[in-house]
Amino acid sequence: IVAVPSHALRETCADVAKHLKAPVPVACAAKGLEPDSRKLPLDVIAEVLGADWPLAVISGPTFAREIGQGMPSAVSIGARDLATGELFADALHGAGFRAYTTDDIVGVQIGGAVKNVLAIGVGIADGLNLGANTRAALITRGLVEMSRLGEALGARSETLMGLSGMGDLVLTCTDDQSRNRRFGLALARGESVDAAMEAIGQVVEGYRVTREVRELALELGIEMPITEQVYQVLYQGVAPVTAVLSLSTRPQRSETE
């Protein structure tokens, strides 16, 4: 199981590959996109280890501390090859930890990446004391953005509504164990991007992936307004309150659009 930040995935796998004598199944727990290339984690690993290597991805609403404490948790394990997915599910499933399998590896990976961006946005809104209504609206419309991007890349809607999509989105947006949410809260208090990340003291995956998700959406012609405003705050210096105002004053439209 490779569990590193997405920007370190290629280098880590290249180091691991030196020690692999046979195609040992590899599962990835990274949640993001590779910087600049905007490739999904399993695509990066396949480029390093080979297209035929048995690969899986693990994602879902899981805080490490709660797993370590033995609290009930559940994840999705995505693999094109059923046997590979079942191998990791069998190894992990049990003692309150449930592992569900799927062959929709794109959906599992997109959910894990986009939810980090949206959690920053929700953290900003909560840090501005905009209330529960705003939080619920951002999570719901954020799920729409996640679904648009995922389906454009071939993901299935039921995956994005499942553990690795909606489940991880709700978790990351609503609990302060989330580094991305805390990052948004700090920005709303007026802290700079650098100061906020330094205070958290761990990798804030959503910072880097915001740029990659935004660029991918532009390439595909997909509208992702929440992601766009998070990008504006992180990379263009737009004030958090201005970004939220930009979202709240968008033209009226059908909810299904």
C-alpha cells in the first residue's frame, strides 16, 4: 500500500520499483492529481511499474486517528481486476473496518481528489460564520462539481454518490480533523496561505490539487464555480469574503444545469 502525498507518488514508486522482483499487487491511498500532468494516481503508478501491473486504489471517509482507535470505518477499493480488489479487501476488511470493491477506479480517484478542494471552500465559509445553510449548499453543489468532472472522465455516478465521493466529501468538509477544512478556516481568519500551511504542519493536499482540478476542468470545458473561487483565493490573492460573494451572486439557473 502506497500512502504518500500525490506530488511524491512518482518518485516513491520509482524507488519502490527498484526492490520489486515480481508484480506484487500495489494499492494506492494517495488522494489528488499529479502536479502539472494532472494524471490520476493509478496512471502515475502504471507509468512507473508498467501497464499490466496489478493495481488498486483505496479511498473513503477515513480519519487516521479514528481508524487507529478502532472506530468503525468503511472504504472503497477500486481495481480493474476483480481479483486484485478482492485481495486488498480481504486483507483490510474486519474488526469494524469495512472494505467495498468496485471496478470504477476513475470514480474512486476523482472523489478523493476533488473533496479536498471543496473542503477548503467549506472551511472558508464556516470561518466567515456564514452558517449551516451555506455549508449544506456548498457541500451539495460541490458534489455536483465532483460529479461533472468524474463523469466527463468516465466515472459512474453511483461511485461519486458512494463512500469515496459523497462520503469522503461530507467527512472532510464537516470535521476539524480535516487539514483542508482547517486550512480554509485559517484563510477566513485572515492568515496567509503560507502561514496557514505552516501552522497546520502537515501536507494540505487540497492546496496543490486545487490548481490541477481547475486546469483539468478548463481543459474539459466543465463549469466548477466553487473550485474556481477556491483557486482565486489560493493563487490570485482574492479575499475569502469576495470569493463567497462571487458564488452567492451568480445568475439564477436550473438546479439540474
